[in-house]
Amino acid sequence: MSRISSTVRPTRATSVVLAGVAALTAFAGPAVAADAPVISAQKTWTGAKTPVSVPGNHLHKGDTIPKGAVLVYREVTVTGPTSKRRLVLTLPRRKGLTGIAVSEGSSVSVQVAKGHEQYEGKRRTVLTVQGRKGDGGKVTVYGYGR
């Protein structure tokens, strides 16, 4: 009887493909390694005074929040440069956004996402957050509405 060998011998083409995959993996590794910012669940500010100034609303840090107004927020934590991540702020029903504010902290970039620039009067908006160069840190993103 003849024996059939179960050993698979790599061909030259297989070796070239494997070498190419290994090279691409090594090249793409650092670009994919960036962590995403950590975003907390949305909360509603329960204090009587505002913790930040909200541009365009005549609402300054330490002012009393007017009756019927609402301030929602999310905390964003980064550890150095990170990839972008979407952050959604949603107000309660029958409320419309009138301003967005960010607490002090230069380690996080916060921008209104493309296509959501006209957020005023809407209940929900989308932002993008990304860690900048440095050690990392924490900021709070607020949405104010009536």
C-alpha cells in the first residue's frame, strides 16, 4: 500500500502572501492601537447653580439655573492621544438645546459632529471627542436647554 503524506508544503506564492500580511500587520499596528475616549452615561445636573458658562445664553458659571431649564452632561476621560468617538446629548421631551459648554481641560478636543451643526432648538445633538497629545485627563460636556 502506498502512504499519503499529510504534510502540507508551502509554495512560493503562499510564502509571499504570508510575508505581505506580516508586513501590513506590523505597519498598521500602531495606527490601530489608539484607545477610544471613555464616555460616562448621561446625567442631569441637579444643582441650583450652573458649574459652567454656556455661551450665547447669558448663563455664567455660578448663576442660578432658570426654572424650566435643564442642564445635562457627560464626563469624558482620555489617557493620551485617542481615536475619535461620538458623544450624544439628549434633552428631556419638549426641551430644545440652546447651548453646549465644556468644562476646563485642554486634554480633550470636543467638536459638533458634521451634519449636526444646527443643533439649536433640537432635542438631541451629536459631538465628537478625541484625546490630544499629553498625559490625558477629564472634561465634562454640558448641554443646556429650555
